Amino acid sequence: MGKLAVLAIGGNSLIKDKQHETVEDQYKAVCETAKHIVGMVEQGFDVVVTHGNGPQVGFILRRSEIAHEVAGMHPVPLVNCGADTQGAIGYQIQQALDNEFFKRGINKKAATVVTQVVVDKNDPAFKNPSKPIGTFYTKEQAEKLKKEHPDWVIINDAGRGYRRVVPSPMPKEIVEQPAIELLVKNGFSVVGVGGGGIPVIRNENGELEGIDAVIDKDNASSLLAVNIKADIFIISTAVEKVYLNYNKPNQKALDKMTVAEAKRYIEEGHFAKGSMLPKIQAVIRFLEAGGKEAIITNPESLERALRGETGTHIYP
């Protein structure tokens, strides 16, 4: 085995913008990201790919609600919407990876593991929804939807528009972790913990039950990276590097930082709650649990970041 990397790919690796939200557009974006993932493999890394599902799980849930309202179709619970995204997005990523391996003559295959992640049914997140899902709305659209659906919680998402939010409990246990590890040891590039994993709880009898929520993919990816003792944890996002004073005249790119510096920057309010903050927090958890290095960068910079040429590198 080579060095083990857990790579969490964000929404921009799947949906570029509001004009490119179709399944076909998503697959084109996935194929672009797959080129860089296979580039990581060519550098000697075994890669476990995780992915977000915020827009997609919201799309599926809303389609289900509209079908129920208009045609009387049965509603699909949020937890099942999350499972649907794991299968659909996992299929696209593994197909794109397999095709890229084939093009480059690499004897390797990808496999997707439908992954359940245990959460605490008493997690305070269930009373305080915070995970944005689905599309962005204007203020006028959000106000209209709120009147039509008074049970919805809608927030201003990091100044980018208004979005519906749902509970996002912390992950505690990755049920299919042994399967992921076995596949990696047998040479597969694994897609797992998609969308943060399918949220489940253990009932009084110790049995698993699904629960409506969307786990943050960075938190679940961090937990997976810790548990499988990854050499490096990488979060792929919209920017090449992490910035202080982001989008301000005095913004400053960070080439590297320590956990202590990251905590100080959090206290100073440099990272947006719905954007960079959860990524930094996930990296801190990985490093404080024994991880050696983490990188935050965009998909097209992955290979260069691993060579130390770009990206933000975070150390204990």
C-alpha cells in the first residue's frame, strides 16, 4: 500500500454554479475532479474519496414533497434522500474514476460503499437545524416558501442567498468502516461516507434505525481519516488556499498554519460559519487525534498541493 489519503470533495466538485445543476452537468464536473484524484494515485497515494450532498439531498427532498403535494405520491424521508444521493453520486464518481484509470492504463478499480454513520439521538443539533440543503433562494422566494411551509427553517447562507436547513448531528461511528478498509487493502479506490453518511441511531435493542438529518461531510470525513489512520486528510473546496479577511481588500492567503494558529483565527472570526469554519474545525479534530497533516485546496490544485506547491497545509 502507498500513503493513505482521505479526500473530501465539496459541492464545487459536483455542481459548478446555479446554471449547471443537472445530472449531466454534475457528471462533467465529477470527471474533471476524477482526473486530479487519479493524479494523486499516480503520485503513490491510496485514496478514499468522500463527498458532500447538500444541494442534491435538498433537490431530492423537494421533488418528493412536490410529487406528494401535486400527485399524491408517497413522501421520501430525508434519511432516504441521503441514501439516494450516496448511490447516485457514488456511481458517478466510481464510473469517472474507472474510466480515467482505463484511459491511463492503470490497473485499478473504484468501489462505492453505502455507508451508515451512527449519531446520538439526543444530539442538540436535532433542536437547532443548521445544515443548508438544496438550492439558494432570494429573500422574496424564501419569505414565500416560509409562509407555505411554516415548519421549514430557512437561513441566510454565508451571504450567498437563503437556504433551507436541517439537523446536522456529529458523527460517532462509521458502521461500514471495516468494509472500506478491506477494499483499500485490496487495491480499490473507495468512495465512502457520502454526504456525511446515512444518519442512523442505535435503538434500545442495539439495532440500527435511520433518522432524518444530514451529517456534515467534513466532520464524517475527519472521523473516517482518524479511524483508518490516514497519512493525510484533504478537503477540496472552491478556493486554492484558505484566506484571512476573505473577500476584503486586505485578504491574505495562508500557505500553512498550525492547529494553535487555526484556533486563534477562528476566535478572530476569519472563517464563515456556513463555509470555511466547519472545514477548519474538521481538520483540527483530525490533527488533534493524531493526524500528521491536512490540506485545504481546490480540485484542480490537488496534485500540486501534494507536492507542496500550493494549497493551505495545516499541521499539529
